[in-house]
Amino acid sequence: MSKRSPKAFNDKPYAYHHELEVEIESLTNLGHGIARDHGWVIQIPFVLPGELVRARIFRNHKNYSEADCTEVLRSSPDRVTPKCELFETCGGCQYQCVSYEKQLLWKQKQVEDCISRIGGFSPKVLPTIASPQIYGYRSKLTPHHQKPKAGQEPKLGFLRQGSRKVIVDVRKCPIATVAINEAMPAARARLFASHSGKKAGTLLLRDVEEGVVSDPNQLVSERVLGLTFQFKAGEFFQNNPFILPSLVSHVIEQADPENSKSLIDAYCGGGLFGLSGADRFEKVVGIEISRDGFEAARNNALINQIKNADFLLGNAASIFSDLEDLPRPSSLIIDPPRRGCDESFLSQTLSFRPSRIVYVSCDPSTQARDARILVEGGYEISCVQPFDLFPQTRHIENVVTFSA
């Protein structure tokens, strides 16, 4: 085994930094290429299916190994030149070396694989809706900084690829909006000149109607489909404003306003979906567990003079008993955190029996797990539509529609 190997390195089946030539067969849902050496699986980042590469082993697990690509011996026709000089060093992007058309196909297949493997069924997955901007789209950036070390220039950026601790200094991010990149030098200078820059933390850069904001408690605004949404800068709000109108319009249409009288917006946040669809339904009710989100949703209803929307502060897992008087048929929009829905919420959903369920998720794997429960409870999947809110990365937003 190499003298350079880490102390805890497992040298089976390969020595540390052992090199071998392998052909890339497919991708994991983390965007890593999969190759096989006499049946043994090797995962390699930043490679494309069909490529022949030289790989260098850096970790062996119980049933697979991890390696870096040291050379591409036969390139895929889908390989392109990354725009960021830090690509493969910074861990923020996985797909800058891939043509955008191929990225969209990969993400469609990622959704298909999750639904078939985890959900256990194979509905048609529609082609991924492309982002109107594939660079310069991200309206929120949260670079990290560590406590400065004596004699070293402080770093502000993102975790190094494959590391949980090392920060890569990022002076400019090509997937962030132009305004964020223009504001970053001054924000960096203010941070490290202040007390807050003397210890580890995160800097907020949010591009909104008010400009680029760094105070997470500042009230800010976004315009979507003619409506104004206010929220605290540090609160969750989708950070690709260029594709967001298309996502919201699709969700509202899938909620079937022509046949449903009421709309329930669970995990509603500031009321984005519920308020956007309020003019298409007799009644809208939004549920939010966060007080900040709840207050924002009520305030946004007032700002936009929407009078047929009510909001409840409480856990989305215990709401349906308060909604028995809603006009029927009703539709339900679900936009949960990455971990998905809990069993109690899904059980209540099946008992309440909305005529249409529209499930929005940033994690197709937990969405597929929940979809299986809804299908076993008697619902049918009528539409699966991925949206690329995160170009150049492995991440995907997916919308699944269920009909009773």
C-alpha cells in the first residue's frame, strides 16, 4: 500500500492511488459516473457515460470504490468546456462539463429511475422543462467562511469537491446572477472587516427587487406572475426566478381549477402557490408550520388584495380536521422539505381524499417513496413533469400529479 495513504484507508480491493482504465457505464443520482472493473463498482465524478478514463482510487467501501478521473482517454460528444475555472475543485456544480441538452435528458432519466426503483411503477416522465437561463440564474448565494488563520488570507466560498471541511475561495460564481457577482467583492470586504468575519459562518447574498441583500431578517420582495411576494431574505424562496413562473403555472393548472372548487396549499411558506391560484378557485387555504412563513403568507394576501385565501399556523400533519367545510371537490398542493411527507400527513391525505394532489419536490427519491403510499391508497399518477431549476448541477425539481 502507498506510503501516502491515509491512516484509516482500507486497501481492499485496491491500494491507495491505484490507477486503472475504465469505461463509464451510467450515472448515480449524485451525478457520479459508474464503471466496473471485473464486476467491482467504481464511482467517478465529472465523467460522462461512454467515456474511457484513467481513474485513481482514493477510497474503498464495502461494495464499491471511489476514484478521481486523472485523464479522459476517449471523450463523449456531449462533453463541453466548463465556464468556471473552479469546476471540479468547488463542489457546487457537477454538470458544467456536459451539454445542456444532455443535462436535461439525464435529469429526466434520474426521475424515471427514482420512481421505478423506489416507487415500484413506471409512469411516463415528460421531458425536463429547461431553464430560460442556464448560467447567471441563481438569485440566492450562501458562501461559507472559516475562522481566519494567522498569516493567511480568509476564504469565502464553498466546500471543496469531496470534502466536508475545506473551503474553496470563490470570487465569482457563474451560476449566480450578475448582480450577486457584482456585489460579492464589497460584501466580502465588509464581512472580513467586521466582527462577524472573525469566526466561521455563512454570508447571505440575495438578489431581489430591493437589490442584493445580506441581512437575513430584512423584508424583501419578488414578483411572480404579476403578484408581489414579501419574505425575510433568509427564509426559503425558490432561487431561480427565470423558470419560476413556468413552475407555478404548471402546478396551478395541474390542481385542476376547472373542476375543483377549493385549493389547499400544504407547506405553503409565503403562499406562492396558493395565492398564485386564488383567482381560479372559490377558496384557498394555506398551512404553514413556520410563524415567519405564516405571517408572510397573510401579509402577501393583503398586499395583493386577495380575499378568498386563509392561512393556518400549524403542522401540515394535523390539518384536515379543520377543513371539512371546504367546498368540494378540492385539490391539494404539497411542497414539503427535502425529507418528504411524514406517514401521518399521508394517512390523513388519503382519508380526506382530495380529488387532485400536486406534489412538488426537490428530491425525487423521497417523492417516489411518498408516491408509492398514495398510489397504494387508490390514487393514479396522471402527470410527471421535471423542471430544471438548477442548471449545471445534479439537482432537479419534480412535479407529480395524482388523480383520485
